[in-house]
Amino acid sequence: MRVLLGLALVAFSLAGCSAGSGPPRLEAAPQDVAQKDDQFKPYREITTPQVRVGALPTALGLTLSARIDRQSSQVRYVLRTEVIYVGSGKRNYESARDSSAATLRTERVAGNARCKPGVECTYDEIVMIELPETALRQARTSGYRLKLFARNGPEIEIGIPGPQIAGLLDKVDASAPGPATARAPNANR
């Protein structure tokens, strides 16, 4: 399969549905990581390009981001997952776990379908998955795996390769404010 923009070859499989060659993976060169600074948002965002994986009947759009709070400088790492599928009913993707079975915080952002109940058509669901910084830092070389679960359908295993994580973390670390300069002691004391 080809990823949009010719970024790389990727593998895709739905757990329990096909014997593919592995989980879908975000593949993009670390230098493709970009900063977005929309003054109307409460955070600055560093993000990888969106990668499209698979083809209908199920396809994914994946974007890995770091959101840096403007007030506190705290960083949240988020995987925006768009699931596009053909089916006769909505799947309702709503929870995720990492490879250690830890529950990941998820937020359903959107879901689109103009379908009559019971009739097969195309659905689109967007889920934001918050990823723990400690686990991402440990996965800079080996990669990070997680699974997205649906109320009414197959689960999806997703793999984020180490170089992609390293590229994002390097950009975040480079954008962090440096340590405060210590004041020299007053020589007149």
C-alpha cells in the first residue's frame, strides 16, 4: 500500500479480521515534523504529517502531535485517529489500551454518516488518544503500540515507529524554554 504523499510503505491489519503483516504504522521522516502556532488556541502544537493507512472497507488517517500549553508549558501527546470504514452500522470507537494493557484517555471528536439504519455505507469516526510521555520516551527506538476498541466492531492495532516518536520528541525538546539563568551573587555584600 502507498501512504499519501509517497511517505513510505506501511502495513495494515484489523485484529481478528485479516492476517496482515502487522499493525498500521505512522511513517514519515522525522524532519517532516512541523510547528503550528495558532494564537487562538490555548496551546502550541508540534505535529507529524497525517498518514493514511489501508483502503476501504477500513482505512485510517493518523497524526501524532504534541500540544504545549501556553500558560504552564505542560506537554500532552495526542494521536488523532480517523477511522473510515464501510459497514451497515456505526462501530463507535471509544477506548484504547497500550501494549502493557494500560488504558489510554480517549475523546471522540466526530463521527459522520448519512446512512439509513441497516444499509451498508461509509462511516467516518475521529478519536483523539492521549499517549503518556514516559512511555513515548521509552519507545523512541522500539516504537509504541496501542489498540483502539469499538463498541460494535473490530479493534484496530496501531504501531508508531521509534524514529517518528524520536523526531517529535526532539522537536518538542528543542522548543522548550531553556533553564532560568541564575543571578550572580551581589559583589557589594
